[in-house]
Amino acid sequence: MTPGTPDFAFTFIEPGHALYAGELELRFRVLREPLGYTRADVAFPFEADSLHLVAHRAGTVLGCVLFNPEDAHGGRLFQMAVAAHLQGQGLGARLVRTLEAELVRRGFNHVHLHARAPAVPFYERLGYSVFGEPYTEVGIPHRNMHKTLGA
Ligand SMILES: CC(C)(COP(=O)(O)OP(=O)(O)OC[C@H]1O[C@@H](n2cnc3c(N)ncnc32)[C@H](O)[C@@H]1OP(=O)(O)O)[C@@H](O)C(=O)NCCC(=O)NCCS
């Protein structure tokens, strides 16, 4: 962090929270607009059942990551995004580590995700492993990855 620059706040929110519109806007800008999708394509069917972690500063959402619990032990990490001008500065890693700590606190021990091919090294740095064959999702190459928390 640059001296004098306020750090981010990390907050778990639900749809309806004052920061949720900012979260959706970030997800649209970072994850959907570059692929030619519209704002209507941002929300997932399990939006309300998921954990939403946002990194924010002065009311602006600058990073987010979501987790959909699939059973009592684990679920899927999805919609991982950092504002373009802040990528590569450690915020994505902080979001994943903050989410994982909360998941452990809640008794989850397994996380899986659909990684875009360019993001695979990012998740590998955080202890995730590729499994299965490559596939295409939202028109781009993906790999399945997973991690056992606390291992
Ligand atoms: C992928 C993304 C979430 C990563 O967040 P970030 O804040 O840019 O990443 P960080 O700065 O926290 O990187 C953490 C580590 O991963 C490494 N890393 C990040 N992206 C990488 C890449 N594409 N290739 C290789 N290493 C990468 C960093 O060098 C850093 O390594 P270090 O621990 O040795 O310092 C972010 O770049 C992003 O939003 N990208 C566009 C959307 C996207 O692809 N989301 C993922 C969908 S699956």
C-alpha cells in the first residue's frame, strides 16, 4: 500500500446491502462487459444463497469474490474480480484468503471453482489444484480447480 493511501475494508454482504449495486457493477465491468455480455447477464440463480465478500474504499467496491455453499462441507468460489487499475497488487489474494478464513470458521473444508485459463496461476499461488479436462465457459477456456482448506 502506498503510504497515506487508506487500505480497503473487507465486508461480507447480502443482496440488498448498500454495497451490492457496486458489487454488481464491478462484476459487470471486470467479468462480463469485456466478453460482450450485458448487465442482465451478471446475476447467478444462486445469488441470494451465496456469500458475497467485497473489498471497498470510500463506498466504492473495488474487489469481490463469491461462494455458493453446495453441501455442509464445501461449495463453489465464483465471480472473483478486482478493478482493472488495482490488479496485480495483492487485492485478489487478500480476498481469497479472507473468504477462506470465513469458510473455515463456518465449518467448510472444500472449495472448487471454474478458473479462466489466464487466472489459473493466480489460484495455484493460493494453493488450488487443477483437475479434469479443459473446457469452454462464457466463450473462453476454463479449468476446474479445487482446494482442501486447512490441508
Ligand atoms: C484474477 C484476479 C482476480 C487476480 O487478482 P489480483 O489482485 O490481480 O491478483 P494478486 O495481485 O492478488 O496476485 C496474487 C498472486 O498471483 C499472481 N498472479 C495473479 N495473476 C496472475 C497471472 N495471470 N499469471 C501469473 N500469476 C498471477 C501474482 O503475481 C501474485 O503472486 P505473488 O504471490 O508471488 O505476489 C484479477 O487479476 C482479475 O480480476 N482479473 C480479471 C477477472 C478474472 O479473470 N477473474 C477470475 C475469473 S476465474
